[in-house]
Amino acid sequence: MDENLPKSPPGECLTRILASKKLRAAIAEAGTGGMLSQAFTAGPDTDAILRCGVVISENEGMWRLAGVKKSVCRRYGLNSKEAAIAMADGIRRQQKTDIGIGVSGLDRSVIHFAVCLKSNSKIWISVHSVESLPDEKLFQYRRRTVETILTLLVGYYEQDTANLAVFSSIKVYRHLCSTPLLLKFFQFFLPWPGDGFGDVSVKLLLLAAIAVGCWAGKELSQDTVATIRSAQVIERAVEAIETEPTSQQVSNLPNGYLKKFAAAYEINHDLVGWLTIPNTNINLPVTQCEDNDFYLNHSFEGASDTVGTPFMDFRNDITPELNSNTLIYGHNWESGAMFHSLLLYRDIEFYKTTPVIIFDTVYEESQWKVISCFEATTDPNIGEVFDYFNFVRTKNEERIQWYIDEILARSFFHTTVDVNTNDKFLTIQTCANDRYNTKVCIVARKVRPGESAEVDVNNATVNENRVLPSRY
């Protein structure tokens, strides 16, 4: 082919690709004025490609047309990457298409978009933000955003390595998606409206296999049901924290408790805080009782539950102020439940996406800058123990400096965040679930009064000489 020939616009190129692969798309756009939907009509067979194109206004009710949960709109706002993610997944599921695209850009200075794809029976998503340029007209800004989206899709279907690399599993963002976990479970196993002949056949064969091997799968079934029930408990807790409490619930709060915890406190008086880590499914209540055993196998609602509930060390105080180090523990389940996502921090690229986490106590809202992710041995029968779990409260500056030096030396990465002995620390622990029987911990320091929560991650580096656990 002559390289000097002009290339087709990305819209025409994409529609040819989608037509040849018999793929269908659905679009929900806010901020691009319908230009993205128009771009999908630039080539042949467009009626077979674009199943639905919806232009969303600032009316919150219209966002639900794209499958966006009310809680997403109110928690993150209509102009956010979270809204774009929910739109892309929601419109794709509602229209049962191969591609879903959500665009959120109502403030005209930054447009967030997400592209959600169904490929090989798995769902992949890519999330981006496009900022407007100085003196750039709105039409030009919208057109540039649309071209970015089209180019991303063309690169994906042409198997361009760079474009493939920016897609990740939708599981990381499942807390933004509106389909309940229980409904997803049923849709996976049972024939469902909209399933093709092949899907129905596979599901019937799967049901037959389950019936034949029901005895062998009994233990797995029980674990699955436990996970679903645990997830439902957490969903109710999340709903409670996102729901405006009644005056009666507020009046029942102990003195000093933040109003937003009233409905969740009514469910469990052991509630001491809430932990949220962006870009993960960690949006969980934190409890505390007289020992560190109860919530290892009990749900937030107090029932026996092997999945457990995140809990604060019984030695910690949250009033009148936090201790030097607040310790929070939680299980690591391969299903993705509880603190499984903490292991993502072993990759510096994930750290760069999420350098700040949120831990609010029932008395105070606060943000925390991540300074370390380390792995350590806690069993003396295996090897030398790093007793970070005994660093709780101290006024001794040498002891505090010891902790700072140890966690930085063991960290998978170096950050640009400065740390000193006056800082408050948050250490979040879970099991590594590997043959070394180690623990993985995230350590963050509290954002200081008057300090910006922004973190420059560009100069973060891998710690090539980190201190390894014993027998590693």
C-alpha cells in the first residue's frame, strides 16, 4: 500500500472494522453534543453497528437511562470518570452490545470517557480524561475528544500493543456498576433474555454438569453463597452510609459522631470508621471490639461469616486523637472480596493511579498519602519477624523514626511524599496468600492540616533493593 495515500478518518475506519466483525456499539454521551454518535454513522452498514446513541443532560434522572446508579451521581458527581465508567458499562449491558462508551464532560474543561468492551466472554474497560487546551473552541475540543475515542478503538481492534495495554478488567470498577451481584450470578448460570443460541446452549450444558457433579461441587457452592451473602451485607452497609439518615438515627449517635454514620451505626455499634481506596472495590466499614478475633469470621451485621469484616486493632484509640499508628486488618479472598485489591499496590503503576486513600473515623474525615507497600513475615516459626503490628502508640521519636525507616526500606516503591516523626500513620494489613505465608501492608500518612492532598507520582520509582521477608 502506498504510504503517501491519505488515511481514512478514524470514524470511517472504525465502522468498517466493526461491520466486518459484526460488532455493535451503544453510546451515552454528555459533553460531546452527540458528535460521537454521529462519528459512528460515517461508514457503511451503520444501522448494524450503532444500536443506541443517547445524549445525556445535567438532569440526574436522565443519567439513569444509561444505567448509572443514583449513588454514583451523588457521590462522584455527573462530571467524573466514575460516572463515565458507569455509563459505559450500563449502556452496554442495557443494549446488549459488544461495545459501550460513556462520556462525562459537563463542565467543559475536562471530559472523562470510558470504553467498555466484551471480548472472549470477559469485560474490559479503558478510562481516560481529556483536558481542554488554552483558547480551544468547544467544537474543536469535542472533536478532539471524539477522535481520541475512535483512535483508541481502532487501535484495539487492530491489535495495537499500546492500545491493548490501557484496557483492564471491569472487576476493579464493579462497585460503580448497577447490576446487583446476585443478579450477575444468576445471569451467568441461567438462560437470560437476549442470550444467543450459543450462550443458551453453553448455560444448559453448564447446568447439566452442575447437576451431575452436585456432590463434588457442594463445598464450592457453600463458599459462593457465603461470598454473595457477605457482599449483600456490605452493599447494605454502603447503602446506609450513602443514605441521608433520619432525625431519630442522628439523635441516637454518641456525642461527636459524624452525622453521615448514623444509619450505619444503627446496624452495628462497633463501627469506628470507613475505608475507601479509589480504583478498587474497597469501600468498606471498619469495626473494632475488645479483641482481634471476632470480626475475622463475623459480618458487619454480626452474623457468622468466613469472609469477615475489616477491623481496627483493639489497642487503637480514635479519640481524643488517633494514635501514632492505626492498624486495620482484613482478609484477602481470591474472589476479590475484602482486602484482595491491596495486592495491586505491589505494582508501582497501580500506586501511581491511587496515591491517596480515604479513611474517615466516626469523628473525623481525613485523607492519607500512601508512602509504602511492603511484605513481611509475622510468624517466628518461619523466620525473623518485622513487628510493625506492635507499633501502635508512642511519643518516642526514635521509635517512630525506626518505623519510618523500616517501612520505606521494605517498600516495593519509593514515593515523593515527605514523612516525619510528627505524622500520623495508617497501616492496612492482609494476607499475601502465597507459599511464604507473609502479610502485605499498605502504609499511609495522614494529610497534614492545610496541606494539599495532591501527590506528584511522576518521580516515584521501584525500590530495587527492598528488604525482603525471611525465606522469600
